[in-house]
Amino acid sequence: MHTLWHGVYPALTTPFTETDSLDFQMFEKNMEAQIAAGAEGLVLGGTLGEASSLLNEEKYELVRFCVRKAAGRVPVVMNIAEQTTRAAEAAAQEAERCGASGLMLLPPMRYKADDRETLAYFRAVAEVTPLPIMIYNNPVDYKILVTLEMFDTMADWPTIQAVKESTRDVSNVTRMLNRFGDRFKILCGVDTLALESLLLGAHGWVAGLVDAFPRETVAIYRHAKAGRIEEARRLYQWFLPLLELDIHPKLVQYIKLAEVATGLGTEHVRAPRLPLEGSEREEVLKVIQDALAKRPVL
């Protein structure tokens, strides 16, 4: 088993069939491509995984399937995004039973909890499972900022081990390192800030466009960590128009369209999301096709 919280962690999409059931065959194809490219872990049931559209049992089915197929080659991390503490506790315990190696934990959904409430929520989950936890800090999309002072408190909780840094303020990587040293592993959660975050000391990257471009994503990470800055910069410059698909409200549809172009997915999404059409679809396809026409040889 690889060490948790280092390297590239694909935030896997959830493929569906035309009849809206889970497409395990396509899921396995993409998962194997990620592992072959050098991903150090897999994240299931996040935003890209259409977590808000999955039934609980579907999410657990995916975790069980992924754990079985990964067969110890990489850790499998399940996302928890719940509205109540009770539901989050139950999800953590079920993830453990399904064989997950760790959890990615968002603050409470829908209700904008204050700092005290958010910490109580995190602590309750941490106390019902021994699984290591990565806090997802994304105030832009989820409206709750996990502050440095809150991490001060969580520093005493041994299973809170990492943060998915998605504040959109790249200097927060340095703030975390200055304050906590190596206590919390930092994984960039915004594709368009990944190289910058890695060069500032982030330990990993929870990536989105990796779902369509696994080898390029891992190559950027490895170049950055090996000090091959110019190689990383050139590859990142090519990649950036694609990476910008990750910061749009329709990132699921956009990235699934990119997966189709590279043979690693389908366009099927679950309602209320709908497949892209018209000029919007053509614009996204152009970004993808322009990138493919200039795709670097690795």
C-alpha cells in the first residue's frame, strides 16, 4: 500500500450507463489507467463523482468495487459530504466496513455552520472511525472556511492528517507549512493552482483533469517534486486550458467530455445535470481538441 497523502489522487468521476445505472466496466477502465499512470491514491464520491446525485448504497458499491479491483495497489479514499453529523458518522463507519483506506471530509452541507459547530462535526466523525481523514477546505464552493485556528485545534486529533487545499489562495500552502510544519499533509484541490502549490511545498494533488489525462498529471507532479521546473512548466502551460475546465460549475460535464475524447469515460451524467449541447458543447470540445492536437509526447 502506498503512503497516504502524497502524490496525485484522482477525484474519479462516476460513470453511468444509458439507463442511469453505475457503469462498473468504464469505472474499472479509468481506475486502471490512473494506477498505471502512477496515481498514489483514488478519491471516490466527490464533486466530480456526482456525490450529491448518488444513492448511499451506490457510493458504497463503488467503494467496495474499487477496493476489490485496486487490490491493495493504492489507497481508496471515500468522500463524505453530508447534511447532518449523524449521517456523516454513519458514512464514515460504512466506508471503513467497505475497506476504504481513508476519508475526505467536507464541512456540513447546506447549513452554514460556524467554527465551533464545524469543529464539533469534524471531531464527531474522527471519533467513530480510525480511518485517516483529509479535510476538504473549499470556502468558495461550500461557504465554510476552515481557518488556521481551527487547524490548531485539530492538530491534537491524530486521525485528521491532511487538507485538500481549495481556498483559491495559493499562499495558504505556505501559511499552513509555516504554522504546522509537516503535521498536516497538503494536497492542492484546484487544478489551475496545482504547479504553484506543489512548488510551494504541497505534498500532493487531488486532481480533476487527471480523469482524462492521467499520465500528464502525474508527470507534472513528478517533474515538480524532482526539481525539473522547466519540464513541469512547459507541460503545465500546455495543460492549463484543459485545467480551467475544472473550475466551472459544469466541471462534471466538461471533464466527462474530455474523458470521452481520451477513451476513458462517457458523457452520461445523472439528472438534474444534463449532457452538454449546442455552442457550449462545441466550445468545450474545441478546448479539448486543440489540446489533443498539441499533446506532448511523454
